[in-house]
Amino acid sequence: MIVVTGAAGFIGSVLARALKDAGHNDLVLVDDAERNPQCLDLWKLEEWLKENSKKVDFVFHIGGNSSTVVFDKSVFDKYNVDYSKMVWNFCTENKVPLIYASSAATYGDGSGGYSDDHVSIASLKPLNPYGQYKHDFDLWALSQTKTPPSWAGLKFFNVYGPNEYHKGRMASVVLHSFNQIKEHGKVKLFKYGEQKRDFVYAKDIAEVCIFLMKNKPSSGIYNVGTGQARTFKELAEAVFTALDKKPEIEYVDIPEDIKDKYQSFTEAKIGKLRLAGYSKPFTPLEDGVKDYVLNHLLPKKHF
């Protein structure tokens, strides 16, 4: 039996679909039951785990508050720290392997580099509370003497793909670009679209998760990105190309409320993931955007 938290959310839902497609039918999907009544409510998970501890074979802890513009400390304490420690402690006490979601937001402005080497992680300085709390949990996990038998904290870089439709402002630039093109015929980007991010397709994220579940390499923190930064301009142009339209881009200033917390560059160092045995190429940006636009956004297809 595999437990997936955040299963009604973005990455969690893509992972749940990939697990089902891979033949894993005994899944326990956990999320806000008000949002998705088919899920076990996230606040009932602790009790459920106690009652079913012998049945659980693996836990993917993907759920949590992922907003980079929330600054209420209590929100992150509740959803991203205390809850994650509860899941960790269950897996430790019951000898259940665990994969949990960290984030590239932990790298801050990039001045500390983008290495997932454990020695360098402590010096990172995230730019927002979300990144800080993910960072704090990574440090907490690395400091534990009692751990799950196998565990991995995955620093997801800039993920885009199906089922992010509910994320609003926090959705990927691919989705925002698609919506702007459909409504206005053009895309707005921060001046001058040359900021670079490591954009990784959600379907690739799911494949990495399943690989790590099956192979259980050395426990620790792993970057999950393509290893190649691309510009926002290139991303927007890929959306136009997928829609068979000529690019039309308008450049705007970065909003004041995020200017000093904005990551202008991210690029995953994925050597550790490759050494762990994951050799499959990541989906090129243009191919991922095309698949997302043509097979999910245009037909409004959810998983």
C-alpha cells in the first residue's frame, strides 16, 4: 500500500496517475477532502496511519502549502513543518521508506550555488518563508539520528504540467502564458524575459519519484530538474509555437511585493541523481510544453 499526500494537488495528482499507470493500484490518496471527497482528509491521516501501520509499504509526502507569497508563519508551521514531522516519525517508527517534497526555493538568490551536496545545504538563504520552511525541514531531516529505512527529500525546480489549474498566481508561466494568449493574443513577461529557470515537466517528476521508490539509493537530499536553465522568453515562445501562433510578448516591471524575493536564475545540479542510477533524459522544454498544451490545456484534460 502506497500513501500519497497532496494527491488532489498538482504534483501529487500527476504522481498518483503515474503510479496507477505503472500498476500500483493499492493507493491511499490524501488531501483536503472538501476539495476532493475521494481523498482521505489530510487531518485524518495521522489516525489512519496508526490504525493501518502494518499495511503501509511506502509514503510519498508531496502535500503542503506551496505559496511563495504567504508570510503567515503559523500556516507553514502547521502544513509544512509539524505535518511533515508527523509523517517522518511514522515512517521512522514503522520502518516505512519515505520520499518528501522539498523545493528549489531553498536556494534563494543562487549565491550559494545549486548543489544538493549535504555540506553546502546549511549555508543556503531562501528568499521567502515557503523556501525557508522547506530548508528548515531539510536541515531537520539531515540532523536526525533516527530515520526511515530509506528516505529522499526532493528539491523540485520549476515544475509545469497538468493539474496545476487551481494554483492561481502560483501556477507555472506555461499556464499563465496559455491563458494570456487565449484571452489577449499576447504574453506579459517581466523585463526582458531573460531571467532563467530550470523548467521541469511534471511527468518527469513522477518518473523520478517512482524510480527512487523502486531503487532506494542512498538516503538524503536530491535535486530534481533538467540541469539546464532556459529563459522565460524561450518558454513563452514554446507556448506560441505549440498553438501555431507568432510570438507577441509585452514586457512589464516585476511587482514590488515580490521583487526582493524573486529568483532570477535557477539550474539544478543533478549529478547525485545520475549517480543514483537515474539515466533517463528529461523532457526538453519545447516538447514538454507542446504535450501540455496540446494534450491537456486545449482539451481541458485533467488526470
